[in-house]
Amino acid sequence: MHRFLGIIPTPPPLQAQSLVYDLKTRLDWGDPALTIIDVRDRSEYNYSHILGAIPIPLAELARILSTLELTRDIYIYGETDEETALAAKKLQAMGYQNVSQIRGGVAAWKAVGYPIESLVQTLPI
């Protein structure tokens, strides 16, 4: 039976910074043990966000995140890479061990044609 060990591939380990391709590969893998957090303001989130992301504005991170396990894989993005880095540092200071910054955020995600969600309803003309 041991000859089959190592045959089932596993996704690569979480890195401190990820490209959108890394997250998409992980999502396509079907590995549900991750959380995607959008720290932009609610209006930006409502307009468009990465499919499956949850909105937690930067100012609310500490208050809301206490429900996630500290070892959970977390992908995070903001309006800019600087905002993303700040949010990642906050999470790490709170004890979260597996935090990855999505470089380029939702703009990079859209630029390569990956699916987004929008909560904004457009009215027919």
C-alpha cells in the first residue's frame, strides 16, 4: 500500500505574496480550506470583487476575524498593494500564520479574465 504515497499531487505551499494565477490554481484545485478577504471599502467590494471573496474593510479586520482559525490559509487584497501589505501585517500581528497578499488585487484578477462578482444591479435602459 505504501507504494502509492506521493502519487496524489498537492497544491504548492502558501507564499507571503501570490499572483492571481496562484490563487486561481488553488481554487481550481478544489481545496476549500482557504479564505479570500477583500479589505477595500464596501462600495468597491459591491462594485466588483474576486469570486468568493468576503468583505472585511481594513478598519474592521481585528473585530471580525476572531472567528477564523489561526492556521487557516488566507488570501488578502486591497485597493493597492500597500493597503494589502498593511492588512497582511495586521493579520500576522493577530496571530494568523498563513497569510498571502494577492499582488494587483481585483484589477490584476480582472486583467487576466478571471471571474468576478458584483452586487451592483444595473438597470436596463
